[in-house]
Amino acid sequence: MKLIILLITLFSIYAHADYVDGSGSGLTDAQLRSSPVIISGTVFTQGGGPASNVSVTNFPAVQVVSGPFFQATQPVSIATMPSTPVTGTFFQATQPVSGSVSVSNFPATTSVSNFPASQTVNGSVSVSNFPASVSISSGSISVDNFPATTSVSNFPATTSVSNFPAIQTVSGSVNVGNFPATISVSGGSVSVSNFPATTSVSNFPTTISVSNQPSTISVSNFPAVQTIDTVDAFKATYSAAAGNITLAATPTDIFTITGSATKVVKVTSIHTSCTQTTGSYVDVFLIKRSTANTLGTSSTPTVIPVDSNDAAGTAVVRSYTANPTLGVSVGSLRVEKIPMGTPLIQTGGGNNPPGGNVSGMKWQATAIDKAITLRGTSQVLSINLNGQTVTGASCSSWITWTEE
């Protein structure tokens, strides 16, 4: 500190115009105060000897410094700023982070208002806690990438099912390669829905010789009550007749019976006989149709139950005086050529001789025949003259049938 004070003092003395050369002449007090004094040579402090330590007892703690000096911030004026490239390493907008980042105040849940209801997942998703089974109460589950076939390596050779029903419904055809030639049925009944009505046996012998036939045969399991199929004589039987049916000039169906909506109609006999003013032979057909006739001019004879205890008949009988629009023909069951002319009147009275020129056609089921059967109101049995030309012709017809 003393050295600094000394240097300041010397600088102040040097600034004055006068110069002290150390010759010992000295300056007066007035001279020293009037102008700066230049000091040269060796300067000694009080007490002699070269200057080493200078003690200043009244040096103020704070010195006032005047004159220009540099400010903390200097204004800079640049007329043209050069374009200066910046090189070196600087921070990117996104910084990679390695290692672990610990966030102590992250909330347990975060609410996102615009999060989409469904998310697209690309790649594989591993779910470690997926349940072994999922219960579905209703609806369906759509799986669009389910494989067509799935290979299961550990599937058991046999599987035991405790509640499998004793009887299974089988739809379609079942191919059984090892079906036995014969099956033993110990009890109950066996229903076969598609068993054929008739079976043809090609090698059945014409006669069978039995040499050891017993005189009596004991049947231990013959039922006490037998079901006997009723013959037609015990079934509800009906008849209807129409006389003097005036025919069209070229008649087709002249007498018909149409089946029932509720009963099976079985025709046991049908008959017609005709005359005309000009004699000729006429073919008479018995035709079965699969659809009913329409239009035409017809009348419906009364249906009479043979037994008054039987219910009213349901089949419909018609006689035609003008041809109907014919239904579809299944085919002709019978055809006969009969002479149709005027009746012979025996002179001198009496009846027409048997087998005169009034002739007709008759069909009747025998004991071994199956009756002509009509099922439903679309099936028809008709007597038909096939559009042949007749003159002044008229016929009388009758029919008998059963209803089951």
C-alpha cells in the first residue's frame, strides 16, 4: 500500500513544470503549491536511507477518482454486420436420452378427452394374463383372421362324453361299411320310414316243398289282440248318379269325381251308358287327372251315404252339358268302343231285348284290385268321349266310392 501511495505522489510531482534534481537547493512552500514539481534522483524519507516503507497516517479510506474511465457496458456501433457462419457442436431440437428417467410426481391416471374409441395395433401383442376360458352370454364374436385349419398336436385319441344322448338325429346319407347282414331285435319295435311298398325277388321259387311240416305250430308270443285292416265293405261308402245328361256335339269329360281336401277317396265302381239319334261306334275313356277341370257347364248330383250312420261325403261329382277346360291328364285307365244308337223297341209290347243297341262302359274293382285312389282336390277321375262327334246324344252315369 505504501508503495502505491509513493508512486501516486511521484506521478503528481512529475506532472508539474518544475523539476527537482536533488542538488539540495529545495523549493519553497509557495513554489510547491503554485505548480507541479518534477522530482528526480534519490528521494529519502524522513529519517534517511532509501525509500522502502512510507507511512501515511491520514490517507482517506475512499479516494475520489475523476476523469474518463471505461463503463461496465460499452456501446458498439457497427455499420454493416457481416454474415458469419456458426460452426461447432450445438444442441439438437430433440435430444436422445439414455439410461433411466425417474419421474416422481407422474399422476396415477391421465384423462385424455380425444382418445379414439378403437386403436390400430400393428405387429404382435403378447398378453400374459389372458384367461383360459371366456364366458359369452349372448351375441357373437367375429374373428377375421381365424385360420381355416388348426393343428392340435396333443389332442387325445379318445374323448369321453358323459352326457351324450342315447339317440342322435342324423340328417342326410350315412355310409356304413361294416353293417351286419342280420340284426337281432329282442324287444320293442323298429320303424323304417322309407321301406318300399313292394319288393321284387327275382329268384323266389314257384313252389316250395315242405317234407317235415308239423301238424300243429305253437306260437308263444302271438299277441292276444290282432289289428285287422278293414276292407272296403266296412268303410264309409257313397254313391251318386246322373241321368239323361245331354252332351255337347263333340263331348270331352261328361262325368267326373273330384277328390277331397280331408279324406282319401277310393273309387270302387263307375258306369255310363249312352244313346244318340244317329248310330255309330264311340270310344269311351276312363281318365285320371292331376289337376281339376275348370269352367264348362255342369251340375252336381247329390252324394248319398250308403249307410246313414256315415258322415256326409266330401268328394264332388259333376255331369257336364258343355265341355270344361280340362285338367292335366295322368293317363287313360280304360277305353272301350261301344255302339251308340237308338234303342230297339220290340213290336207287340215287351221290353228291349238284352244286348240291344243301348250299350255302355263299366269299371269295378275286384277283391284283389286296388281301388282308383284320389288324394286331394286336384285329382280327378273322368268319363271322357275324346271330342268325337255325336248327334243328339245323352248318357246316364253312376259311381260308388269310399272315404277314409
